[in-house]
Amino acid sequence: MKKGFSVLVFLVLAVSKLFAQQSALQIHYIVSFDSAASNSLHVEMMISGVKPGKLTCKMPQWMPGYYQIMNYANAVSGVQIKDENKKHIDFKNASSNSWTFINTNSKKIIISYNIKATKKFVANSYVDTSRAYLIPCATFLYLDNQLEISPTVQIIPSKNWSNIATGLNLISATTHTYRASNYDILFDSPILIGNLEELQSFSINGIKHRFIGYNLGNFNKEKFIKDLSKVVKSGIDIIGDIPYSEYTFIGIGPGRGGIEHLNNTTVSFDGKGLETEGGLNKTMSFLAHEFFHNYNVKRIRPYELGPFNYDKGSKTNLLWVSEGLSVYYEYLMVKRSGIMSEKALLKSFEGNITAFENGPGKNHQSLTQSSYFTWQDGPFGTTGPEKNKSISYYEKGPIVGLFLDFYIRHKTNNQKGLDDVMRLVYKEYYQTKKRGFTDAEFQMTCEIIAGASLNDVFEYVYTAKPLDYTTFLGYGGLSLKRLDDKKYSLEPLQIMDKLQTEIYHSWLH
């Protein structure tokens, strides 16, 4: 036998042995709430099929969808590690979010710990006597370099809690046990437990959509679901495909924010303000934004956003696409659904333009920089060490989205638009190549649809060059007026040519 061949055989056997060891590992979590009154939960992590040697468990430092280091491990206390004979195993904190220990000869390891959950925010867990909202990234330790294991989670609700809402697959209703195909799925599946209320579901193309939550409030729930179904349908119509078997809106009660997931979204919701036009538009835009994320970021995703680095974060230049264009589409979804008026649509963009133009960072930071440095500046570009030199991709992103849409429509005689870009990126990168796209690939896709170079627009992505509102809004029949030092008004042109008229009216619908 040749030496090279023997080395190859050795490597194959070593890899096969490693995969065999990984496939033999099983992880089961039990989550209980005996200390809910003190805003705490208890977790047991049972690892079976363990081989002797050094093991490291970690708590994620952040959660996908909220692009800042959250230091979830700071809420962990009372860690104990035991072998199958309940003998304590010593461990060391190799870092602020990791626990390392040596398994001598036990085939089963039990790790138990407590978590303090006191913050009412969509990117943090919260527990009290009335409900529990669990962020998996803030709840479940994982074995380092073992993210492909398929874990199970058993929930033991407090005796007065009757419902569980999550995107995880239920494998036993009796024991409230769920399974995730891997840790990316587990960490993408928040869990809400308590006495929850579920509204009437609705179906689109045979796919069920649900709305369930804690303390939903008093409002016209029949009308709300009717409106929401129209908004969801308008989002589905943009892409033309439904990639999930069921979708759930999970209302976590009063708090702040919303986070997107593959088959659900968790949103702060209390049902207030829906009786007014402004309140309805605001809530429906919020829900539209989070729903559209099931396409734009969960599936139409930047190359860097998956697989995730749960330790250090996954930095990308493209959050202006993932978040900024989702803001753009939230407005259009609500308008196209027939809920938002033309005037309200223009007012929404006025808000973005006013906020961006009044921000001191507009002359210092580009959209790509805003995306990349959100980890230190914050998603709204106002919390970092140089907050006066940062911008928000939530503000400039939808403006550039409007420029892109109008310019593509202009270049193609209104035969194509940004919708066609999103559909092509979805088909090419999510469905066909099964990966994310790069900065260059996104611009290339836009240019394929436009049939022309779009460097004139993408300058506003890569630089801090002042925006040419007159030219790019003019392509779609709009004009921008400055009312005073701080406010702007967006209005249709008094005189439009044929193409401008066609673009404007087709854009509205």
C-alpha cells in the first residue's frame, strides 16, 4: 500500500469516527419555572452518548435579527455539572460565556443552571408569574462546534399556564416536548408560555397563518385579522412563493420591538391605537415589516448571515438591504393591501427623509458602513462612541430603495422594478444556489433587471454623497419640498410626462 493512500484511509476513518461520535450525541433540555415570581427560570441540559475528553459549553453572545452583542451569559447563575452517577464535575470559565470540563468516563452529563429574565424586550427573555418569553439564544447552552446536533426541549409550565407558542416542531403534546433539526433552528424559535389568546386564523393559498399572544388587549379582532390577512397576501404577492408550512405572529405583550424568524415573528403588541388611521397604519406597517423578513433576511440573505457566529457576531455590509428595504416594503405592503392611503404612504417616506436629512451623520457614514458598524453604533446609529457621525439604515435604506425602484422602472420603461429584483434574488440565491448573496451580486442582480448600470444609485450605498432627490424622485413623478429647517414634504409633480405618470400609478398599486 502506498504511503499517500494509507494516510488518506487514516483521514477517512478519523472523519468517520468523528461523525459517528457526533451522531451518537443527544441533547435534551428541561425548562421549568418554580422561581417565576423572582423572574427566574431553571434549565437542565442532559447530554447522552458522551465520549471521554474535554468538553466546552457556550451561551450565545447575541441573537440573529438583533445585531448587537447582548452578553446573555451574564444572566446565568448556579451552574452545576454532574456525571451519570450525580457526581459533581469541576469546570472552568474559559471565557465569559463558556464552561469547560473534563469527562472521564461518563456516558451522560447533566448541566443545570438558572437564568434571570427581567427585561421586557423582544431580544431578551422575560419571566414572571403570568408568562414566560424565552429567547433560545439566551436560554440554551450548546456544545462548542456541535451545532448540527438535533436537540429536544421539554417545557414544564407553571401550573396556572395553559398555552405554548413556538415555531419548534411538537413531538409530544403530553410532555410539551419539541425538537429542532439543529441549533440554528433552535436559536431561531422563541417560546412564549402562559395563558395565551389565539385569534381566528386565516389561510393564503392553503397555508395557515395564526396570531397568538399574551394580553392582546381590547380591539376589533375580526377586522384586525381581516386587515392583517390582506397585508400578508400583499407581501406574498411580491415574491410569489410561500416557503413555510405554517406561519405564526406571536405577541409577547407590552415591550419593545419585533424579531423575525423562519416561520414566525415575535412582536411587542397590546392592541392599542388600532381604532385610528395613524395607529392602524403604524401597527400594520410594523407587522408587515416583520413578516416580510421571512423572505428578506431569513431567505433572501446577505452571505455573512448564515452559518452564524454566535460568539462574535456576523458582520455584513448589507443590512441596508435586509432592514432598509424591508422598511420600504412594509409601506408598500400596507398601501397595496388597501389599508393605507396615498397620502399616508408619502407621509411615511417623508418621515424617513426628515429623520435622515436632520441627522448629523449623513455627511460621514455610508449605508454599508452603517450596516457593518451597527454592532457598535446600534441599529439606529445613535448610541455609539461617535453617534454624530453615524446614520441609521432604517432611515436611509428605504430612501435608496425608492430611488432604486424608480430608476429601474425608468430604465425599463416601467416594465420592471424592485419587486423583480427581490424575486430574482430569492430564486437565484435562496432556491437555486442555497446561499446568501454578496454586495457585488446584489448590485449585479439589480443591473440585470434594469438592463443598465446602476452606479448612479449605488453611489448612495457606498458613499456619503448627498442624495439627488430631484432626479431620482422625479423618475417616479414625485418632488420633495423643504417646509422649514427640519421638515420635508413629498408630493406628486404638478406636471408629469407619460412615463412618470405610468410609473407613479403602477408604484402605488
